[in-house]
Amino acid sequence: MRRLLVVAVTATALLALSLPSSAAPDRSVTLSRKHRAVAWGSDFGVGFFGPLPPAYEAVRCTDLSRCDYTLIQLTDKGSISLDVTPRADAGYPPVMHTSLYRSDIDGAIGSPVPTASSGKPSPNSVRTARLAAGYYLAEVEWIEGAGSYYALAQLTP
């Protein structure tokens, strides 16, 4: 019984250490009627999972599965198209997953923005319906493999 308690406490402590922090976004960009497209590239990242295990949410966006964040300021109403192209910096292109969240000026993760995604096995593109002006956070997660990515965000007013 005591051994089980020690294992449970140790596992809980390790999990708490690996939870994602609410750090600042990796970059900020602006989309507007004047500037309808913006592109960026990421640093090198690694993902270790492959097929997602049931307990995946507990370790996503940690040292075990890197995430990259871009704060998008939308100054005019419109829909966002975000295309992410994985780059095989290490010889094998990473498998990635792209999500979009409502945010604030500090880049906090809010509620998910409903999207229509495409791509297999993980979506690398996001299309939204018409959105209000405001802040949105793009999250690109490395699921497996190693490398970087190139992204292009476009506004359709």
C-alpha cells in the first residue's frame, strides 16, 4: 500500500512538472484589410508520440511534444486561412496538428475557434468562418518527427 502511494505521488509530481506553462507566444502578427497575408517560420521542434495515447492531453505541449504559438491580431472582421507546411530539417518531415483559439493581447489560450481542417494524418490547415476583430492564438504542435514549419495566414474580409 505504501509503495503504491509513493508511486502515485511521484507520478503526480512528474506530471505537474511537465504541464504546459502560459508563456508568451513565440511571435505576434497582424492581419488587416491593408495587410491580408503574413508568413513566418518556426524554430526546430520534436514530437515523440505518433498515434495519440488516451492520456495524451496530460503531456501535450510539454518537453515531450513541442508546441509553437503565434498571436494573430485581426484588426478587421473576416475569415482566417492558416496553412502550415512541415519542413524536414532532420530528413523526416514532422507530423503536426494546427489549432486556433480565441485569445487576448497577452496570448492566453481561450476557447477553440470552430474550423474546417484538412490534412492527414493531422490537419495542417485551418479555415474559419467570419470572425470579429480581436486576438487569436495559432497553436502548431509536433506530434511525431523532427523539423520546423513554414506558415502562411491570410485574411478574407
